[in-house]
Amino acid sequence: MNDTDTSGSALADVERWAEQQFGDCQLGDTRRTRRLVDYAARQAVEPAASTHSVCAGNDAVAEGTYRWMRNHSIDPKAVEEGPFQATVDVCGRRKLVLAVQDTTTLVFAHSVADELGNVGGGKEHNVPGLLVHSTLMVDAHSGEPLGLSDQQRWSRPPTPVGSKPKRPKATQQHKRRAYEDKESAKWEQATEAMCGRLLDTSDVITVCDREADIYEYLSYLIRGGHRFVVRAAQDRSLLTHKGNLFDVMAKQPVVGKRLVEIAQRGAQRGTAKQKKRAARPARTACMSIRVATVALARPANRHDGPESLRVAVVYLRERNAPKGEDPAEWLLLTTERISTRREFEQVIQHYEHRWLIEEFHKSWKTGCRIEHRRFQSVENLERIMAVTAPIAVRLLQLRFLSRSTPNKQCTIILSPTQWQCLFAKTEPERPVPKRPPSVAWAFRAIARLAGWRDTKRTGKVGWQMLWRGWAKLESLVEGWRLAQRRS
């Protein structure tokens, strides 16, 4: 396999990209691997299109692809292992990498839902689907998405029809279960899988949101010498200070300020564990920064493991929050040094890159329409998930290039044929230039193919417009190639 490259021609050339991602997959027969590479390249051209549609009306190719998808001898884990190893290759050439973990739910409404368990909670129990926990590797300095290093899928047992969850009893049962048997062990399992593939993780920092603030997981990370940045959710008792974590940090002296972009959030319905949250518009928050080193006390209901965990803490809290809004706050637990301003601001930047995994989920669901894939068995569905997850990362990488290198020539993302076709279509009154236009021009032109107009004067292109435009561009290029062959 050629050296993996996440920027430049490897992303523009879908055939080369598909070979890099899936060419080394061990599926028991080289013909199966060739079929996988061919299908992945076709699907990457039109991420949101159906499997039949990307076969471009070729019935033989479509039938071969469906046979591959339904082949019980092809393990979905063997399919996804190729992209995982491709990510490992890229990480080995970076100075510092973030392993960003998070969980999302995929909900399916068609017939395969009968084979799935439950992903809901509270009043929404028995929502059929899968929970997916992913580890996205990100360049710590540039914020470039590098690829997935692990992905776990599961569902919860369904609640019997006509019954209601008994929350208090369930909670007591949950507390008595061993940590290894709980769903919360997913964080440690993902870290173990990532370490097993990378081997040397001394230059890897695990980044997680509040759900990962689990004493056993933090203990595992520290015991194994893993570097991490985890946002705290639990107001834990401290052995080094009088009081609990959040109150103690709020009393520390301010050591700096930082502007943080607070993302827009839609209204969220409450569950048995979470209260209802109102919609929140996007805003820029001015945050005060406080730092300290503390010893987290072992929870009273735990009887094994270390009595305390020594961690550094970076605490940000919004100054002068808008009226009616709760002040934004991040309390970050970390093993990184925080002695200087540069060091604690680096910790904050690492956590800010966590939002990329949210973007990955959006890309997978919107750009690849994974929840709309109508396969009739869970195994078939898992195979298409193993193919489309790297495609969603590729979409993320393409958008990263559009924002990080806007003034470079668009040849780093488009072939000469692609950008020339794009120019001829979107600039019909102008001759095609000899010098390639910029990356920024290319992405705006691709979006215009799908009907995008910069009505808000932001210059930002949404997911759906970008992927629709990209599909239209590929259709233009394919038509041009056919015309060339016939002339």
C-alpha cells in the first residue's frame, strides 16, 4: 500500500484514497478486497447516495456489491481494521496526537430495527438502534482530523412491552455491578484498543467530555501512564484542599482570560437523569482561567483502587454571561503540565479540538446518511457502517483543508480535470485560467453547484450543500471523461 496521506492528492483522488484505506483489509479472498476498494471509491464520490445509485446503472457492479455486502464470511471488524491501520500510519508521522472519544446513537426506522436493541433512556426507552463509540485521532497542533483508530457498536436490552423502567431499583443494581461490566467501561476499552494499534502512545493525549469523568477510568489512565484531558462532571471531594472540586477551583486566583466559541444548541428534552435544556444561540464567551493541582478523593461507594488521584486542573468560567443564560464553564482534569500560561492554554486548545468528533458524527449522519441505509440485517448494516465511517472522516478532512489552507492552489484537493470542469461550469463568462484558483474559491464554487448562496455573509458552507455540490462536480467530471473517450 502507498504511504497514507491525509492532505493533497490522496483526498482528491478517490481511487487512491480507497486503496490506502481498504487495500490491506484481510477478507479471506483478494477479490473481496478489490470489490471493497471499488465500492468505497464509488461511495466516496457520492457519500449520501444509495449503494445502487453509486454503481451508476451498471447492474453487474451493483449485484457484485450487494453480494459483497451480504456475504456472511466477511467480518465487519476486518473491514474497519484497514482504515484503523491507515490512521496508525499517519499518527506515526505526527509530533503530538489527540485521541478524541465520544458516543453517538444511530436510530433506524426500517425493518432492520426489529433485530436491534434499545438506545433510548427515560421516556424514550425502546428506541431501536445502535450506540457507537468512536476514537478520532487529531493532530494536536493543527487540529487536522487524521482518522479513526477504533469504533465500538452495541445496543441495550429492550424493555418488555407494557412495562416501565424502575429507576431507583435499576440504579442500585447498576451500583452493585462491577465496573468492567458497565457500559461506562467503553472509555477504557477504546483506550486499550487504540494503544494496541499504536504501540507507542507517549505522544498521544486522550480527550473526553464529561461522561468520561469516571473514577475507575481516570485511575486506569494514571496507572498506565496515559496522558489525558477530561472535562469534569463530578464535584468530587479533595484531599489537598478543604471543600469540593468546583468550589475550590472557583476560589483560585485568575491567571488569564480566553475567548471561547460556544456552539449553538437546540432544545433538548429531559430524561430521568437530565433536566430539560432550552435552546442556546451561538456566542463568544469571555472566560476567566484558574489553575491548580489537586488530589481527587476516592468516592465513598468505592472500596478498591487508589484512595486519591493527583491531577492538574484548568478551570474556565464565563464572565458576564448574557441575561437568562447560565455562565459557560469548563473544568478540565489533565496530566499535562500547567505551570506556565502557554502550558495551560495548550490544555484548553486540546479540549477545544474535541468538537471535531461532534462534527464527525454530523458528517456521518448527514453527509453519509448512515441512518437511512436500508439493509435487512444487522451484519449488513455493520459492513456499510465500516465503509462509510472513513468516508465521513474524509469529508471532515476536506473541509479542514478548505479552512486551514484557503489561499493555496486548489490542486491540493482537486485534480486538474476537476477544477477546470468546476471553473467552466460556475464561471461560464470567463476563460479557464492557466493558474489554478484557490482552495477557498473551489469550496465556494462546489457549494454553488448545489445552489448555495452566502445569504448570511459568513462564507461558511453547510454539510448538505457541500456534499451535494461535490456529487454534482463528480457527475460533471464523469460526463467530461465520457465525452473525451468518444471524441
